Amino acid sequence: MHYKEIINIVKARRESLHVSQETLATLSGVGLRTLKQFESGKGNPTLLTLQKIGDALGLEVTITVKSMGTAS
């Protein structure tokens, strides 16, 4: 999944729950500025930040690591 898709999912979920960015920032413990930058595609949140936002919105954040082959 690409970064833009993650942003769209988070924003759509927040809006479907009628939660403002300010409220989500409070519920997730993520700074409002960080949240606004993330939703605008300008931020680079840590995995912990994404987890906090996901938890507050009832979303599951999972990471898949795939091998690209063997290193030479």
C-alpha cells in the first residue's frame, strides 16, 4: 500500500466518524500539527504515530516485510 492510500483511508475514516482533526489529535495523543501535515501529505509520521491514529479511529495497522531476494 502506498503512502497516499494510507492518508486517504485515515482521512475517510475520520470524516465518516464525523471526527474533527482537533478531536482526533486529542484522542490519539498526536499533535494537531503532525496530524494536519500527515493528512496533507507533507508529514512523515513514525509507525508509532500511525498506530496511535489507527487505534483512535478503530483501524488496524499492520506491516508486511517481504524479501526482495538475496543480497550479493
